[in-house]
Amino acid sequence: MFGFANASAFFSLPNFQNIAYNAAFSGLLAIGLALVISTGGIDLSVGATLSLCSCVTGWMISNGQATGLAIVVGLLVGAGCGVANGTLVGMLALPPVIVTFGSMALFGGIAAGITNQPIPVTFPDSLFTVGSGMVIVVGMLLLGLLGWAVLQ
């Protein structure tokens, strides 16, 4: 409501860029979850998977690994979590709500175990370059288009 009171600031390019940057992470998760829900499934472990991937990436960077390698490993961890859930649901015909509820606890517990150490003070600027700005927004848009194409 207050945004409309100052319409010149609300309807500005910097404000819309800020909205896009802040919505990018939720948008990326929503695209993947939309694919699962559209097939009649459910995934309760999305937040825990994000947490685990973030913790693995941060842990690697704080232990001296290259930012690019840490990001790739974090993405592979997320893919592995998805493959594990998909295998249990698709191949073993277990109920998705039970599988993802259990994996939510498992992935969240692993993330909590990783973070049971001193919090790193600094991260390299290259990590913030990837996680902010147009890189994440363009990635969200490309994955959105891919998700739309898969559903067509």
C-alpha cells in the first residue's frame, strides 16, 4: 500500500529489479515443485534440500574450495536428493508424502550436522555475484521456460 503512495519510486526499474532478485530463489524452487505437483505428487523436502545444498556449498567454500566447484557440488547434492526421492517414489512405489517427509528430516539433520561448527566470517565476492543480480534472474527465467516446455 505504501508503495503506491510514492508511485515514482514504486514503478521504477531499480524497484522491479529488486523484486525480481528477491523472488528468484522462491521462483526456482516453485518451478521444480510445480513439475512435481502437476504430476500428482508432493514434495515436503524442498526446504530441507535447499538448506542442505546451501550448507554443503558454504562448508566447501569456508574450507578453501573454489566457489565454482562448491556451487557445482551443491547442485549435485540437490540433484542427488531429488534422484533419491524420485527413486523411492517412482521405482519402489512408496507414498510421496511419506518419502519426502522422511527425507525432509534426513536432509535437515545432515544440514544441521554440517553447521555444527563455527560460522564462516566471510565468503568470496564471486559467490555473491552468482547469487545476486541478473545471473539468478536469468537462470530462473530459463528454468521457467524449460518447465513450461516440459509441461506442454
